[in-house]
Amino acid sequence: MASLPYSWSITTTSSPFVTRPSHILINAKRSNRFQVSCEQNQKGSTKSDDTSHGKIDRRNVLLGMGGLYSAANLVSASPAVATPLAAPDFTKCTKGTNLNTSQPLDVDCCPPVATKIIDYKLPPVTKMRFRPAAHLVTEEYVAKYEKAVELMKALPADDPRNFMQQANVHCAYCNLTYEQVGDSDLKIQIHNSWHFYPWHRWYLYFYERILGKLIDDPTFGLPFWNWDNPKGMAMPAMFVKPSSPLFNARRNQNHLPPAVTDLAYSGTTQSVDTTQIISNNLTVMYNEMVRNVQNLEDFYGARYNTGTQPDPGPGTVERGSHAVLHVWVGEATSSGEDMGNFYSCGRESLFFCHHTNVDRLWTIWRDLRGSKTKDFVDSDWLNASYLFYDENAQLVRVKVADTLDQQKMGYEFQKVDTPWLKNRPAASAKKSKIATTTAAPSVDTSTFPVKLDKVVKVLVPRPQKSRSKKDKEKEEELLVIEGIEVDTAKFVKFDVFVNDEDDNPNALDKAEYAGCFSQVPHKNSSLSKTKIRLGLSELLEDLDVEDDEKILISLVPKAGGDDITIGGIKIIYAS
Ligand code: C2O
């Protein structure tokens, strides 16, 4: 954003963190507040363009500062505050509603209410917890972990540290059971947004400390399912022994070991050979961790604050390997319990192993950034807060800012290879001519919205071409697929290809494969509207089509296409 005029008269938040002018909020009463947003209008995905809430668009401000001054006058001299997502009020937890039928859900995941909430301070670290790769653990470790889970299951049912209570923590934060504090019209959903990594990091943190306390081992760390490495791609052995407390019968029986994790899974087990699956997996990981994530938002997910509609947009790992693996593990039914549905996945010990790997991938990604910015500096992110019960059953309020130093959180991961890191896929057709010969319509003449009940091909114009190295370093070229409407109760997935000539939807190990969108089903059926962004700069280099004016985009439905509508596609440049 351009620097502001000196006469800018609004005080910014007193947060210790840098607050960009784009997040200034003048807050008087909820019904009378004005937000200056740097984001484009995203009807349905945020409320920032909703004049009924008194908010105004940044572009209007830039067009005429007078608009803002009069707005400022209206709300008098009240101090500005940020609007990070606030921790939920447990006393207002509801069962959640099936928004399609308006019926309450048949599951109650509301946590016990406590009168006292403690602002959590990370305790001094005396001993580091060690998180091992699940396929490399010793028998002794497994015995310890089993004992801890057994004790957790044996706690009184109303103890917030009890196994089912812990499972319900996840359910409550994802099933739209909490209203947003400060905007009771909207619900809290910590998925499909920039809360994904920090919220799950806290969830694992307390889960691990509860287990460690139960076996009196302050070094106990959760194992990670190393599904990004061929050596760890099968379900880890400790979870599939029927006599173990880590066992869960509600799993897809076709996916028990030695089946290899399919990160491109589409809901039906296909007869793709293992070599192809592994090769696909490594490409998926490379895309999610390297190629598609030049910008923070693309890795973390989109901004989500008080006043934002749920599901503004998931990051690469969240909507890809992470979501797909949930569904791959769960029962082969449409609701996919336990792991394949957000309300029940916390009942599956393998869930925590899965998410410990997601947490590890976050750490790896931050390390890979080197000198580049690793985290948002927005106070709306850093000051966002959540509530959890700690290992002493005390209700604590935690902040995103405290998740960013893993040393201070007191745990480390076993070091293993990251074979995807050097796995930059080659193009299957260099200098493809398909964009000039195709009969596919251009995005401006074809009709959006379009239903993904079949493959949709469309030519998308590039506002800039032949960009210099410097331009590319400054701004990533991004394919934006917006207005993605899905029923949140369904598993849906589609893949995106650029200038793809061979049209083999099972081979993802090529530069033409741009990425995917997939969603883990929820219990609360509702219509969600979201967007994804896919990094194109490196992909177009690899296809050698940087001078082309248009690219051919194929959207290939893989699961639940009937339930996916796409609102539009465009190319933007952003940093
Ligand atoms: Cu909160 Cu993998 O989900």
C-alpha cells in the first residue's frame, strides 16, 4: 500500500507488533464500524465490503479521502483497535446446526465451562520434548505412548483432558459451534484460513503435555507420520495393532499397511501402481512446500478475523496432502468417520500423528524461507487467541504469536530426509502449443459460474508476459480460482493443470500439474464459498511459455464434482 498522507488522523492499534495501515480499524460499536481493507471485494468470503456493517472498501478511500474523514468523524475519537479473532466464549457454545435443514446436529462437542481463564505463558523449557518419526520408534517408546493414551481414556468423562473431551476440542472449533466474539452473526472456523497452523500447533502442544503428565515424562513427544517420505508412507505399525489403545476400527480397510499413502486420493481406491503413487506424492509435496508458496498467504491460508465469513481460503498443504490424507484414512463411506470427518477425527490417534507431521512441515517451510519473511506481521494474526485446557485442566488463553518460536514451545523433531525438496517436476510437453490450438473458450466469453460435473477447460489471459527475473522476484504470478462453492458436508476434490496435452489425470508428476483443492467433510452441512491461489511463475518457466498471452487451464473434478461450483478464474500478481 502506498504510504499514507501526513494528515492521516487515525490512531493505529497500540499492539507491539507492526500493524500495516491496511488493517486500521476504527471501532466504535459493532454496528457502526469502518474497516479499511486492502483486499479485493470478495462477496461472500469476507464482510469487508458489506456496507450494512458500516465497512468501507479501501479503494473508495483511495479514490476520495473525504469518505474516510467523514467516516472517522461519525465514530468520533474512539481509539482504534485491531480485530483479531478472539477466543470463543465457552458459555455460548451450541451444538451447531445443519444449515441445509436448520436442524441441530446430533453431536454435542461443547467443552466443560470454567469460571477462570488464565492468560497462558509458555513455561521455561528445562528439557526438550522429542517428536520421533512414527516408523522409526522403539518398542519402549510405543509402550509409553500406549500407556499414556490408555490413561487418557480412563480419565473421568467430564475431565477436559479425557480422550473424548480432547477429540471434542477439534469438533467444537470446526463445526461452527462457537460464535465469533464481537460478531455474533458469524461463527468460528479455524480451518481454511491462516489459523490452520497456529491453532493445530496449540492443540498438539496441550495434547502432548497431557499425555506426558499422565506418564510423568516431561520429554514425551508425539510421533509424526512421515508421509512425505517413501519410507514412512504406510500407516505406522503402532496404530494398526487391534489390541492397542492407539487402534481405531473405523478406517478404510483397503488402506491398511502395506498400502502406500496416496496424496492424490480421490475417494475411490484406484489401480494406480505404487511407483506412480510415490512419484505423485513427491510432486504434490514439492508443489505445496516449494513451488506454490512464494507468498505467506499461499502457505498459511487467507486472513480470517472477527467479521470474516468462515473459509476465506486454505493454504497449499491444508487443502492438499493434509485434507486428502484425512479422507484416505477414514472409513470408505460418504461421511468418512473417524479420520475423514472434522467432527470425529480427534477420536483417531492417527490424527495426532498426521498433524504432528503437518506441524513439522510448517517448521521445515519456515526454515526453507531463509532470509525471507516467515510469518505475517499483522497484529490480527499475532494477537488472535484460542482457549484450551492445559495438562493441569486449567482453561488457558493462548495467542498465535507464541507459536512462532518452537524452541520456546519446548519440542523438536527427529531429523529425517525430505526427498521432495529437490523434486522439481519436468514438463511433459515443452513449448506447448495447446493454448493456441485449443477449442476451449476464453475466460471472458465463457460463462461462470460453472459446475464441475465434468472437466472444464478455459483459456485465461495473462495481464503481463515475458516478465523479468526481477519482476518475478518481486511478485509471484498467481492463478486465482474464486467463488468455489461447496457443501461442507461432502468430500470434494479437483485438480488444476496448465497447458496439459496428455490429459492423464492420474499422473501428477509433471510441471503441468498446478495443484488442487480438496475439503474434509464436516458434520454441519452448509454452503461454503472459498478461493485458492496457485503459484505460476516457476511452472510457466518450466513449460517454457512465458511469452504466451494465454494459458489453458483444465479443472479436473476428482471427487464430488456435482457439488462444486466455480465462480471465476483470473491471473494476478502479488507479493
Ligand atoms: Cu483440524 Cu486436519 O484438521
